[in-house]
Amino acid sequence: MLEQINFTTKSILEKTNDFRPEIGIILGTGLGGLTKEISVAHVLPYESIPNFPVSTVEGHSGKLILGELGGKRVIAMQGRFHFYEGYTMQQITFPVRVMKALGVHTLVVSNASGGMNPNFEIGEIMIINDHINLFPTNPLIGKNIAELGPRFPDMSDAYDKKLVAKAVEIAKNNNIRVSQGVYAGLTGPCFETPAEYRYIGRIGADAVGMSTVPEVIVAKHGGMRVFGVSIVTDLGVDGKIVEVTHEEVQHIAAAAEPKMSFIVKQLIAEM
Ligand code: HPA
């Protein structure tokens, strides 16, 4: 894996005139709008990057966008890889390894989720303050590569408390309603049954989705600082559960996206 990471990193540096990003951004479903705020220096479609997984979803090829946001050099993934698409955990998290090798020290992740917290509203912006890994596996399973991180990485502060506090402050100062909570990540691709929402809520999660946890585990393994934000697109709360569709998830996420993008941009500027 080290060889692949180094080869891909070298290839990206060659294609971008040695652009060295400091902050990595992974944009979730319907949340790609933040890229409009980036002063773009380079765009690399995933299919042009050696060793990058090729997307399984037609018309969703995805790209890396490198440029400046809030005065910082950033690398953003427009389109991420999901476990339910059939990728291995190593494939899903490979871009995070490459970001780290390029010089990224802070990872910002966003996603769409279902909310189990009874105080949540549809469109709620939830700043992630912890997670629960409900995937049946872990991206770090296998021989540990000491150059990439420790065998038993600490997860006691997976979501940087200072960044959480700063984001809450930015939201408050700009009259944007946000909450904080725990994100449970699982495989999908089906949405949850009412009993599953109840179960996931009872074990301590406020929201549930099909991504993020693998990337955050690998970011922490590599010693990166993490900030995460989730848009609650539907409710897994007894009495409020209705049919969920991917289209509805995208629609609600897109509606909340400008507020989320504002917070993230401001946060990056203040980092
Ligand atoms: N469950 C899982 N993933 C999701 C949901 C949900 O209710 N909403 C958006 N992504």
C-alpha cells in the first residue's frame, strides 16, 4: 500500500505543479456546493489519478479539486466512495492516505444522515462530536504499516473539540441553528427499519448514515485532526418515520448546504 500511496502522491504533485494542500475536504451527498467557494487551481477527475477507485455509479465519476478556500490551500473530494458500492475499506480510505502524504493535517468531512434525536428537525445541521462504527469491519484490519500510523490508534478525541466549539460559535454569531451529536456509520444501502432506528438511537447515536466512519478512522490513524458535519435529511424518530428516497435526501441536503458551507468556510479561515 505504501508504494501505491507514494506513486499516487507523486502523480498528483506532478499534475499540480507541486501543490501542497493543508486541509482535506470530503463532500457528501448533495453537499458539493462548497467547491463553488474554492478558488480552483487544479481539477483532477478520479479516472486520471493512478490507483484511485473508479466510480460504480454512472455519471458520478467524481473529482479532486485543489485550490484556495478561506486563505488556506485545500484539496476537496467531490464524490466519495461508499462501502455499499462494493469497494474495500482500503479503497474507500485510500484518498485520505494520499491527502496525508500530500501534507494535509486537518480533514473536514460532510454527509447526509437520518436523525434519531427527537429534538432534530429535517434539515438540521449536526456537528459531529463522536461516532460509532457499525460497519462490520474496520479499515485498519490487516498488518499495520508503521509508517502510516500506530497499531492501536487512540480515538478518545476523534472529532477535534476546539474545532467543534469554534464551529458552534461561528453558527451562533451568524444565527444559524446547529446541534451536536454522535454519528453512527453503517453499510447501507437500504435505509433503516423503524426498529433499527430505535436500536441505533438507544445505543447512543443521534444520527445514522452510510459513510464517514472509515475515512475518519484512517485520518486519525495518520495523526490528522478531524472536523465533521452532518445534514439530517430524514427522521428515524417514532411517529415521524416516513418513506425515504435518495432523491429526497439529496434535495434536503442541497437546501441546507449553503449554511453548512458558510460554517465550514469560516471555520477553515479561522484555523
Ligand atoms: N439512514 C442512513 N443513511 C442516510 C439516511 C438514513 O436515514 N438519510 C441520509 N442518509
